[in-house]
Amino acid sequence: TLIAILGLRSCSPPRQRERGRGVLVDYLDPAGDLVASDRLRELRMIAPDVALDLSDHLIICFGPGDEPALAFDLPGHVLVAAIVGAEPFSYLANNLGERLERSVPSGSRPRIQLCGRFVVELDARRIEAQLPSRQGRLLFAYLALNRDRALTRDELVDALWPYAAPAAAPSALTVLVSKLRAALGNEVLSGRSELRLNLPADARIDVEDALAAVHEAQSAIAQGDWRRAWGPALRAQFIARRRLLPEHDTPWLDQWRQRLDDMHDRALEAYAASCLGIGGTELPGAERAARTLLERSPLRETGYAILMDALAAQGNVAEAMRIYDRARTTLDQELGITPGRAIQQAHARLLGLETQTP
């Protein structure tokens, strides 16, 4: 979970406060507190891409009159304020979420969240409670994930009852469709023999957002635009780390979850690469993201290469050499191969650094 601390004054006692200082507490990279100086540029990079879930913790403190610069990316984010220190900021826990909700109007753009908590917002109204039962939510999710085409009733029966459809499945589907149409409206759910979910072009579905974000991040990485890659890579991670429709288990969901799993790896890699490219205070983020990537995918050679470069950039050349030995051993034991070009090039850079050491 994330996040943030925003404000133009530090959280230190009044006599020690100083304009232009803030505290950024990042739970995505659990490295402790980063006391930052003049972080307004970084906050502008973060704010448009911050996505908070109900389970996220907002850790925030700010001086009188300072306004937090947060942007909500998904609907229904009730902020759980875990305040740093019991005093003097504990009072914020009761009213911070309400203040932020008032400051960020949701608008009328449809928003659908399928990863983690199930959320549907149409015409600025939360309507997921009106959807009919678990099966109704599963039906809506299948329609949302396939909204680019019309779906036959036979396909929908297979999606809802993948193992053994009961004899009454077509009738049960008709009931579910009727209830779903009553909740969504005839213009949103159209068709009879074939059904289609008609959402406006600007509708936001978190799974689609994540796929688009990781593509944007990878495109920026290919062009060496590290700062442009940073935000989309982070946004993709926030979405992919939450389980898709956690209350359901069906074969088609397994396929989507595998796709999101792969996307999570690509987002971690893009985030690590962007942090490495930005350098400076982002280097620890590159290291942490690369380590997380290797924990998830121990055969990901680009993860080893980024981790080696990130460690070397922080002055830990010996540790980077140890990572190279780990990569060589893992690839040999698991696949019987030697490291590929990405790792070998990172190793060559390490050897060049060693020869330069007096």
C-alpha cells in the first residue's frame, strides 16, 4: 500500500519548521521515512498516478493551512488514516478522509474496479450493491472485460458455470440479465440473444488502465524517457498487486490473473528501470523493485541486470558482483544455461568500475 505525505512544512516542532520541506512516507517501497527537501516536482509526478484501495493506509501530516496534493484514480477510496505518532496529529484520523473526498469530486465518468474491492460507479453513483448476487457480479465482470464485442448467451453460460452447467442455466442466466439490466439501464446493457456492455469511451476499468499503463511505461523506457515511465509503471503495480475478483475462481479468471501476473512483473521491471534512469534518491526504489521482481520471477534476467546496476550506482559494487554469481548459479541449476546479454553487459560494467577503483 502507499502513501504519502504531502505538505509544505515538515512535521517537526514549530521552531524547527521550514518552508519547502515535507515528509514522504512510501509504503509501496517499505524503506522507512524519506525526509525530502524541495519535493514539489516529485509530488507533481506522483499525484496524477496515485491509486488508493480501501485497504491502503494514508500516512500524512502537514502544517496549518497546507493542503495535501492527492489525486484519486479509482472510486470509493475511504482513507484509513494511520497517523505518524499519537500526538499532535491523531485528530486527523476522524476527518481527513472526509476532507479529501470533498476536495476531489468523482465526476460522471463511469469507473469500474475489478481488482481487489469490487466497485462500479455510473453517473457518479456507486451501484455495485444493486448487482444481483455473486453470480451477477461475475456476469458483470465478464461483460466488462469483454466489452469490445457482443457475447452469446451460450458463452455467458459457460463463463458462469464452467464445470457443469445445470439444466436450468439458461433460465437462471435470463433472470440474472434482467436484474443486471434493471441496475445498469437498457442503454448500458443491450441485446437479447447477444449481450454487450455499452460504456462511454472515457469509462475507466482498472484492468484496462493497468494494461495501458504498463504499455505506456515500456514505451517510455524504450525511448529513455525515465520520468514519463515512472508514473504509469507505478499505477500498473497498484492495480496488478490486488487479486482480480478474489471471491471467484473460474478458468477464464485464471487466464486473466496470469495475464495480470505477467503485467505486474513488467510493471516492476519498468519501474525499476525508470528509477535507475532517474538516479539520485530513486536508486533505492530501483533496487527494491528489482529485488521484488526476482522474488516473483527468479529467472528474469533483466531483473538481475537492473539490480546489479542499481547496487553499483549506490556504491555497492561487491554486492552487485554477488548478485551476478547468484544469477549465474540460478540459471545454470534451473536451465543449464549461462547468463544472457543483459546480465553479461551489467557484469562488464561492474568489471569496468572495479578497474577504476584506486
